[in-house]
Amino acid sequence: MPKPTKGARLGGGPAHERLMLNQMASQLFEHKRIQTTETKAKRLQPVAERLVTFAKRGDLHARRRVMRQILDKAVVHELFTEIAPLVENREGGYTRIIKTGFRKGDRAPLAVIELVLEPVNPKPKAAKKAAAPAKEKAAAEPAAEEIVAEEVVEETEAVETAEATETEAPAEEKAE
């Protein structure tokens, strides 16, 4: 949950700010992008992303929680049936803020906030990292096996020579 901001609210009291952000979120889901002031866009972003997270869950309880904030049933339906499937593989960052300049009348900084609906391309980092140590292990294991095999061969040769000397020594003693 976003940390509450201190100081003056957007456009009046906290109830008015909440209503304004909910209506802006509704317009964002309906039109996929809206232009507003930079401050309002930054305040809208966590509200909109939380609603999209609820829509990704897709169950009845999530739908009812979204309906508390967005009063237009058509927009809620669009959020759950069209937007949520498009961002299903995305783990966050459902909105993007692009600064566009300044308003002509009062030089207020403007921004466009839009939904990020492009498909996510997962990066195959884990597969490469898992494959690389396996190859290194495979390369290192034969060397270890060769060393062990050489030690076994040396030990067997030493045992054979010791047995041969033991068998030769008693035979010589018997002959004497």
C-alpha cells in the first residue's frame, strides 16, 4: 500500500481526492491512456496498479473490492475481461508515466499515464546459469575420475608386486 502523502491534498479534502483518483482510474481503464498533471499521475499510479492486481486475481471477492472504488460496471467488466488477461504474465509495472511538457495557461507540468499492455518476454537467465555449472561439473568430473583411476592402478600394481615378492621369498626358503 502506498505511503500517504503529507500536506495539501489534490483538490481539497481526502474524500474528494479519493473520489477524484477513483474516477481517473476509471477513465484510465476505459481509454487506456489519459493526460493529466504530473502530480496527479504520480498519485494515480499506485491506485491503478492495485486495481489491476485485483483484476488479475479474477475471483468474485476481487471484483467486489474493485467495484467499491470504480462505480461503472462496464469499466470493471473491461478491466477483468480485457486488461487483466493482457497483463497476466507481468509481475508489476502495469502503468507508465510519460512527461509531456507544460500546460499553456499556468505552466503546470503535464504527463500522460498509460497502461502497459505489451506482452512480457521472459529472459532465460536461469536456464543459462543452470546449464553453465552443469557443463563445468561435467568437464571437471572426468579429470577427477582419471586421477582416481590412476591411483587405483598404482595401488593394484603395488599390491601385485608385494604379493609376488612374498610368494617368491617362501619358495626360496623352502628350496634352501
